[in-house]
Amino acid sequence: MVISTKSVWDEVAEELSDGSVIEYENATIYGDFEQDQILHQGSIRILPNGWVALPTGRLLSPEAVHHIDP
């Protein structure tokens, strides 16, 4: 298993700095390192402020998300 030492937010910070939204059609959002706690699977939008918008209209806080597999 490959483990990144960089935060997911560091990886997308440059893309978000221009105020754009990042969209993924099929992503998995994990709430823990062990990948036991799946918060969402499916399409998502990462907003410029770091929050993750789900198709249901709910938002996930950056503090709740451990990492995202696009």
C-alpha cells in the first residue's frame, strides 16, 4: 500500500486557488486512514473553500474527510 504524506487539500490547493470547482464522476471519500469508514461513493464536487458537495445537496467538511480516491 502506498501512503501519501501530503494532505489531499495540499494536492488540490493550486487548482482551487483560482476559485474553480473540481468535479469527479466516480470518487470514494474516506473518513479514516484504514479506509473502513466510507463517507460517500459517486460523483462529488470539491468547492474552492475545501468543502465537498454531494449530489444530495449535503456538504462534507474538510476536517471530516481523510482522503478522496478519484
